[in-house]
Amino acid sequence: MRIDVVTLFPEFMAQSAALGVVGRAAERGLLELHGWNPRDYAEGNYRRVDDRPFGGGPGMVMLIEPLRACLAAAKAADPAPAPVIYLSPQGRPLTQAKVRELAALPRMILLCGRYEGIDERFLEAEVTEEISLGDYVLSGGELGAAVIVDAVTRLQDGALGDAESAAQDSFEGPQGLLDCPHYSHPAQHEWGTVPDVLRSGNHAAIARWRRQQSLLRTALRRPDLLDEGQLSKADRLLLEQARQALAKDPTP
Ligand code: 9D3
């Protein structure tokens, strides 16, 4: 997959994509990431990319022309059509369903704003879709672009080792559930003991316990993710048992 990022801070994107799963995917050619800086397409001695807003008020607005030339260069670098996705607090919050949709594309262009935002006429003319990271205030779109690059790269064929199959991720089931707890050595520690079932060697019992923990955690921490009516009979039973055990012994 090819991702072009239009940003005043292309070095930020390069850094965030250099390590771990994304770095390895880029090395292996599964991800081709390019940064494009509107300042390189700005005219004049000052190479201005922003100006004061009509109507007044605080902050600056990104100008149409440097962005237009920059985006045109990014588009022309590859013949494949690409949606232009604007990272913005006015977008729809990113979900794993949207990540799956984007991950299937051959190409996309991510547009990062800075300052108060981008001239609305540019957005109307060029932007396919707006995506937000959630209801909190960031300083620009770059972290959002890095999040999308990471999340879609994990879903590329061959990006993950056997160790971390994407199919096992939280939110990837038919019903998105939170992950179960994980433990490693030592089995006995001053902060607690690893649950016996995980050391039993009984793989069916272990799978059952993990499923039960996922159900319970989701019910307690993210009830918005859990449609209990949609659960299988077996899952409802597991959750009911977990709730009863918790009521009897509320120590977490
Ligand atoms: C007058 C209010 N403005 C500043 C507090 C609004 C505002 C302008 C620009 C708020 C944030 C930003 C920059 N944010 C992003 O570019 C951004 C973002 C975010 O702030 N929250 C969640 N997701 C995203 S994606 C891009």
C-alpha cells in the first residue's frame, strides 16, 4: 500500500514510521510512505503557508495555493486513484471498521492541518473524507496520520509475525471484545500469582478462561462495545459465571 502524507512536518511522519511493525513493513516493501510539505510549494521569499482568518479571531488559516500545488504533486507521483483523507476534529471518529476499509485500498493521501485549520474552499474541492481521533484537542493532524499509518499497516498481508495475528486483536471479532489479561514469569511474585488455569496445560480450559475474562472486562470497562443480546448462549453463560464469581469475591 502507498500512503502520501501532506504535512508541514514530514520528518515527524518519517520518524513515527521507522520503528517496529510499521518500520519492518516499510523495509519489506509492504508500505510505501511519502511525505509532502506544502512549504516546498509556497511562493515568495517567505514561503507563506498561512494567513489571518477573514472575520478575525485567533490563530491562522492554511492557504489554498501551497496546499493545492503540494497535493497535485502528491497525486501525480502515482497513477492509482487515492482518496484524500483530512485529519480533523470535525471528522467521524476512527474505528477498526474504517481501518479495515482503508487497509484494503492500494493508495491513500492523508492531509494534516496545523494552526486553526485549512481554508474551507480547499477542503470542499479536494477532500474525500474527514477523520478524527476522538473528542480531545490536538495541535495538528500528524498524530492522526501516524495512527492511520500504523493501524492500516498491521492489516497488510505479511506485516505481522505469527506471534501477533491481527485476527486475534481486540475489536476484530464479530463482536469486538477487550483483550484478556496476560502473564509471564515468575509464576509467583510479591504482587500476585498467575491464575492456575494458565499453567494447567488444558488448552480448552485456557481458551474458555481467556474468553470469559474478555467478556467480563468488556462488560465492566466498555459496556458500549457489548451487545449482550448478540452474545452466543455459551458466552452469556461465561459472563454470568464471571459476574457471580466477582460478586462472591470482589478482590480484583
Ligand atoms: C478554537 C478551537 N480550536 C483550537 C482549540 C479548534 C481546533 C483547531 C485545530 C482544534 C484542534 C485543531 C488541530 N487538531 C487536529 O488537527 C486534529 C485532531 C484533534 O484535534 N482532535 C482529534 N482528532 C484530530 S485529527 C486532527
